[in-house]
Amino acid sequence: MIQESTFTYRPIGILNSPYSRRIDAPHQSTVVAGTETGDVALATLELEDWLDEKVLQDLSGFQRLWLIFAFHRSEGWKSSVKPPRGGPKRGILATRSPHRPNSLGLSAVELVKIEGRTLHLRAVDLLDGTPVLDIKPYVPYADAFPDSKAGWIDELDAKLGRYFAPGPRKPR
Amino acid sequence: MIQESTFTYRPIGILNSPYSRRIDAPHQSTVVAGTETGDVALATLELEDWLDEKVLQDLSGFQRLWLIFAFHRSEGWKSSVKPPRGGPKRGILATRSPHRPNSLGLSAVELVKIEGRTLHLRAVDLLDGTPVLDIKPYVPYADAFPDSKAGWIDELDAKLGRYFAPGPRKPR
């Protein structure tokens, strides 16, 4: 039997966000309709000690950043899940659910400002304490495909209204 | 001293692509100007044995997928790098360079079709043999921000022409 290679990553920062429980967090960072306040959540991300502040240079001109993070509260994975927006079970890789084979998360958050080793972020759908593994600049020519067809999600949106998603509860 | 938590992931598939060397691969999947053929590269991704084919269900309606992958050829990281498109050194997290603290990559590729456990992909900028850690559906409302400001990249584009990036060499 061949030893499978695995890849190990160490958090570059831990997120401080107003969402302490999974039920409180919005299902995508851009969805805020349905919050009690309607506010877009503010969050901060502090660079871990093992990293030189220099890694953040030139990042402040970007309006959005990708965060790749660990869904640290996810326990195990499933081949298919029932998405919160309704409908039948879907193959796990056709969803953004945390219960994935490798529970990695991806979120495009707004960068408000950087102060020293602290990033101030907006439009964050991540839980407090989320370990962030990578930050990348959001670059429209590589990342933005507004007309990209989105399979079962488009179908549900056509029925239920575009951007429909269960609203987040009150941030705490 | 507190034991830092780390996160370990096992590839869900290995990519077969026409780019066998780093110098051959385009720097972003959407950039093909500069290839000898001008063709958009085709690639395949085969699901690893430890995963049930069911994980792919409902994925075929999506036009684009996110691949989160390991830059497996990257050796070590740097606080700042000189980007291929020119200009001074930039903080590593303000670039998409492989030489990052956690060498994770992110690419929005086109899904051509799924046959059994094999995904046929287009517009792929990844090297042959790249270990893929996660596949997510591309969902415009969460992922597409065509007007998002892109700091130093916008500045260089204003000087050098939009979408400028070093062209890939001939796929092999």
C-alpha cells in the first residue's frame, strides 16, 4: 500500500468575529438581509507571531480579499447534504457546506483597513475563532465571473427569488 | 509553550494537465493570450478512491468550479516576492505567488463535463500532478465582484494594459 501524501497547514491568523455559534452566522458573506440589525458584520484578523508583518505589504489597496480557512467546528463529513436554502440532498462538492472531505472554507471578504498586524474586515460570514490558512488578493480578471451558471442554485433562485438564503441571526 | 494547532488535508484528486513545468503554466487560468496555440488548456481530475462518487452529484450544472489545491512544487516561502508582471517586490499575501506561508492555491476553472469519477476541465493554470484538496461550485452572488479594486495590480494594468500577464509557453 502506498502512503498517501497529505498536506499540513498552520494558521496564519485567527479571526475575531461577532458570530460565536454556527446558527448565528450568515451562509455567505454577501447575504445580510435577514439580520436583526441589517448590518454587515465587522471582524478582525491578527497575524500570527510566526509571520513577519512584511507579508501584508501592498495588501491595503485591495477592496476584497479571499480567506481560505479551516471549518474548525465541522465534525466529520458526508457524501451529500441537505442545503439550508431547501430542496433535496446534494453532493457535498456541489455545495459550500462545511461538512466536506477536506473542511476548507473560502470567502471573499471586504478589507476595511490594515493597522500594523491587524486586518479590519467587513462582510464576514465566519465564526469567531476561525483559523485562517491563507489570504489572497481578490483580482477581478481571475476571480469575477458574474454570469457563470450555477446549476441547482440558479434553479432554486428562479423559484424562491435571487439571493435567497436563510438570514443570519443577531450577531453577538 | 502552547502547541499550535495545524490542519492536515488529503488530496481528493490529482490533476492531469498539459503543463509539466512551472515555466509552462499560465499565471492565471483566464489568461491564454501568449500561448503558442492560443488554446485554453484541457485538464482532467479523477476522484481519489477514498471518496464516494456521490460527492460529485449535482455538480454538473455549474459552469465554473473553484479548485483549492496544494502548490506541491513550491519549496519554502518568502515574506515578499517580485511578481512576474513586473514592478517592485510585494508582500507575499498581496500576490497569488506559490511561495506563500501556506502554499495553497485557488483557481476558478471551467467545468466541461463529468464522466463517472472524472471531471473534464478547461481554463486550467495548474501543473500536471497538482494535488486538489477541495472543489467548490462557483456561485456568482458570493464570488463575483467585477468592480472590486485591486491595488497594485490595477496600477500596473493601467500602465501596461489590462489583463497583462506573462503568457504561458506551449502546453506539452
